[in-house]
Amino acid sequence: MTLISRSITITGTVQGVGFRPFVTRVARSLGLTGTVGNTQNGVHIIVNGPEPVIETFITAIREQSPPLACIDLIQISPIESSVSSEKFSIIDSKAGEKPTVEITPDTAVCRKCLQEMNSADDRRFAHPFINCTECGPRYSIIHSIPYDRHNTAMKEFSMCPECGAEYSDQISRRFHAQPVCCPSCGPKLKFLDNKGNGIGTDSGGEIETVKRMLAEGNIVAVKGIGGFHLACLATRVDVVHRLRESKLRGEKPFACMIRDLESAEQYAVLTSSDRELLSDPRAPVVLLQKTKECDQLIPMIAPGLSTIGLMLPYTPVHHLLFKNAPYDCLVMTSANAQGEPMYIDDHELINNRDAFCDAILTHDRPIVVRLDDSIVRPVDSGTVIMRRGRGYVPSSVKTPFPVDGIIGLGAQMKNSLSVGQNKSCFVSEYMGTTDSVAVVDECVKTLKRILGILQVKPRLFANDLHPSGIDSQLFDADLPAVKVQHHHAHAAACMGENALNETVISVIYDGTGLGDDGTLWGSEIFLSNYLSYKRMAHLQPISLIGNDAAIENPGRIALAMCANGDYDNDKIIPWMDFNERSILLSLLEKSTFMTKATGMGRLFDACAALIGVCKKRTYEGQPAIELEGCADPLIKEYYPFTVNTGDDKLLMDGRSILYSVIEDRDRGIDSSVISARFHNAIVEMTVKCVSVVSEQAGVDRVVLSGGCFGNRLLLERMVERLRNEKIKVYLHKRLPPGDENVSFGQVLIAAAREKEGLI
């Protein structure tokens, strides 16, 4: 039989997932010879053998690749005979001209590793750093690519002979597993007091000591894959209260880690898709509907909400902490101060006054990339990503046109960074709020690291209109920078994710974003493409009494929206103090210097205040989240609304809806009914405006973006009603609807402007 040779280049998520060992096993099983190696562009294969056998080999690669692999492209070309050995083997990595490889996210420890860790006869019994090619740390330990051990945090740990043998054995599951280690040669746990002093324990006794401390009601800092968590019993009200006070957490919900799916059923109502999300190798925090017993079992975890965030153990350390433990649910919250980057070093944790804990469980494997836990929410149409972190990054998003060298610097809140490379965009992990100096510093470091890994040379920066956004001069003062309106970036991001390259109707609902006119926008219905947008509809503007203070006190927003209208000003908010109300009304009359706002989030704030669901905001989005939480999903009625015609645009009158809210409240209607009718009114008012714009412009495609669409009730009702009107609806698939997608939209808009010679 005639022998041939083929050169095969494979791109996608193919490094750090056991791809080369898989290729080697398949090739050897078929009797083929050749080589496979990592490049900066993916994986390159030279294969020799009979043509039909090589075709079988290629089919196996396509159809049987490792579970964590994701192949984007296979390029095959004939080459001259290249028989250089008697067997197929892995060769050292080679550098390419410009890396386009998909770096692998960190994944939860796999079942095979857990079985070994729990087997007393296995040499990795109770090993807190067990991993293989199918699981474990990846992105969090990578300094650079190709993904080889010397380019990771594991370069400090030399393999023992036994691990080295597994690493070189093509039959082993750890064949070329870069983080491979064992108790003899791997990282070591350390147990410290809260001052950083070492506390002696029996050999391997750190885990048992921490379990005992947790069971006794102590708070312990635990070093994970992407940073430190604070862990404590979720069932102890006094302990959770102490944690809230030390973290200045207010009423913001905590995420909990539960032992297993059976334990989760005590706290959340689980569907089959919920179970799949919890068991996903990416191991996100999943926002789930509470059981009736949840608030009795863990009353201080998510006060005032109908949902709870749960995740399963995802590191070997987590599993060891739950093994035979007298608890099944732990609070697991990041140790860093609110809005600050994750703590990854012992000294960061110890030196920060906000990181209150009684003891520290740490280890000596460095964390290269800070990663917070990802948060997702199941909805009728699939899954909404609420925050992208560990397990979901890194990942690139394909773009409809070239974006090479364009950098998106993101928004002020919930920031991310985006780097354009060819016809894809690398979107970073959640970074935080840019009014924090520490977050800005971390953004600078992160961008430099990403540019180094991808070997992208910046040509053009794009950032937000808001002056508090990141300044491109922090990176390179000589490069041009373009300003992109916040909500236009949202629209472009959703268009880009859905490969749309035409004019669409964009519904962008969030709390705030600086508009072209200097006011705060956030209830935008645009007719838009990547180059431009036209504001077709928005809420009637209101004055924010006290500006930023109004955001923290939703009663002020309700008063500003409803005062001096159909209702006695003194009866709008019955729970508000008379003197306070008088002062606020006086300020409202002199509103010349107050910020004007049209954010949809502010309308939700007002409704929450009117019915007493949320009188004081202690965390971002609290009024709207609690308003959604109290809504009865079975209610289909909606309040009447008014849409006025302004100067070439539609003006949605939120006041008309709020007056109905007040009427129902004063009639003693339950808040669950009022909230549902309010949500439904927002949906119907939006559908009315979209239908008018659609008919006028002849456009039947709508993109939905903005933080308000993290609201499940609003999103599901909106999608259902728009589709009933024969409108095609497009949602975010790989990015959150909130501000984390803004940097991606900025890159697309800047590229479109550049292409048209507008920069």
C-alpha cells in the first residue's frame, strides 16, 4: 500500500487539554508514524502512512477529541515523505509568527482524579493538587504560550521520577499533563494564623484542622485556583453576620459551596438543566430558585431574594474540606475588599484590613492570573452569564471583520478588556470597578500580559465617554484613542456575538452610561449599526436629587419621578420622614444643577422604593434584584403606560406606570402582584416602541443588552412578547449582558470607523 505524508494544523482550544497525547494514542493505535507538537497557533501534526488510514486518523481527531478540546479549524496539506522514526511521538513546542491559540480555562477536578484522591492505595491519596490532562489549573498558572511546564507557575516544581514517567508514558492520563505532580514533588499546603504565622500540624493535617475550625464557627481564608476565598458555616447566623460586618457587605448575597447535588436540593429547586450547570467542568456559581426551607436553613445568605447562588467543590482542596465533614454548605466569598482585585498572595491577604479571618489555608503554587468565580443564571432561552471569571475565561469571540491591534478599555463598572487579533477578540476576565486604583493597576498589568501572550501590537485604543473610565495614556500616550458611547458599545457587542452586520434595533437597558448630551442614559432603543446609532426612544428624564446620593436612596428617585403630579407629594412615599421629604422637594424645585438621568434601572429603583421592597441600597442593583425576587411570575396583567412623541423620538413615560403602582399599593394589593404588573408594563411599553420603530425603519431584528437583562422575568417576558410580534431577537451568548461586554463592542465600533476612514 502506498505511503503518503500529511501536514495537519489544528487551531482552537487544543493546548492543555490532553490533545497531543490523544493524537499520539490514536496515531499509534493505527500504526501511523510522525510527530505532534504545540505551536503558538495551535497544534501541528506530521503524519505518515496509507491514505485510508490517515483519513481514519483525521476522522477520529474530529469526532473523538478530548472533552475539554474545541477545534476551530483543521488545515491539511500534502508534503513529501517525512518518515523520521518508527513510531509516532510528541516533539518540543515550536514558536509561530503570531499566536492565535485558544488558551484553556481552568476546570474542576475530574472524576478519575477524585477516585484516585479518595483511594487509600493510590500514591495520590488525599493529594490536594491532583490533576491530569482532563482537569485542573490552566489559565490561572500560565505566564506565556506555548503551554509547556516551563511557561507556567509549575516551573518551580521539578517532577519526581514517578511523575516524570507518567508524563512520558503515552498510555497514561497524565501524558504531557503540564501541572502533573504528587505529594513528593508538588506544591505544599500551609496553615497560618490570621497574622501569617505558621501553625504546626501533623503531616497532612492542615485539612483536618481547617475542617474542625470551620465546624466550630471560625472564618478561614482558603487559597483556590484564582485567589483567596473566605469560608465559613452558612448555617450559623452569628458567623455569617460577623463575616458581613468585616466585609462591609451590607445585604449583598453570598455564594455558597455545597457538598454535592443531593445537598443542593435542600437549598434550591433543581431542574435537570440546573444539575448540568452545577456539574459543568467550568464549575460556575449558579443562581437558582430557593426552596421554601432555604431561608430557614441559611437565613443570612441571600436576604430579600428568591434566588441563591450555589456551586459545587471544584478543586481537590474543596473536596477534601467536605469529605466526612459535619457540614454540607459553606459560604465561599472572595477575600478581597468590595470592588478590588482578588487576593492571590499571602501578603496581600494578611496586610489588608478587610480580609478578616481566623486562620489561613494557603499553598506555595503561585497564582499568575487573578480569577473570580463565574456566575451564571439559567433562563428559558439557555444560560445568561452574569460574570465571566474562572472556567469561562479565556475565550475569544469571533468578529465579522478584522480587528487586529484594536484595544477596548471597557466601562467604569464591571470592567473587562478586549484585544483584537485578526478576526477574533480576546475578552478578559471580569476586572472590577475602575474608580479603584488597584483595579486600574491590575488592568494595566493584565493588558500587558495578554498582549505578550498573543503577541499583538496595539494600534488603536477605544474607551468610554465617561471621564472615570480607563485612560489610554496609561498604556501608550502616542497611539490614537477613540471615544465610544456606552450603549452603542453594548449594541455592537450583541451584534458581534451574533455575527450581525446590518442595521438593527437595539434595546439597551441598564442603570447608567454617559450620553452624547452629557446626561446619564440607560433606557435606550436605538436604530444602530457598528458605525452609528440613532436614539429612537428612551424614558422621560428625571433629576437625581443629590446626584450620586440618589442612587443609594431609591426613595429620592421615586419622589423625583412622581412629585408635583397627580398625587399629593406627602403621600407618595409614606415611610419617608416628613423633614427629609420637605428638604428633597425643595431641592427638586432647584434642580438646575442636578444630573439628568434616563436609566431604566432608576425606574426599577423607584418602584422598589414605592412599595417598600428596598428603601436603602447596600449593593449595586439591589432594588431591582429584590423587586424581581418578590414578583409573582403567574401574573400576566400589566399597568397602563404612556408613550409620547418628542423631537423625532418616542418618550416612554415611567411616571404613568408608577402612579398605578401607588394606586395598587394604597389599595393594599400585595407587592408580588404589583411587581409583576410593573415588569409586564415595562415589557409592553418596550414592545410598543420597538414595533413602531420596526414599522418605520423596516427592520425586524432586535438585540437586547445591558445589565437589566440579567433580570430573568424581564428577559423571558421580553423575548416572548417580541417574538410574538414576529421580531427576531438576539441575545448575548458568550458574554454577560452587563458592562463586561462593553470593551468588545468598543473594539468593533473602532474597527468599523477605521475601515470607513473615520479615524
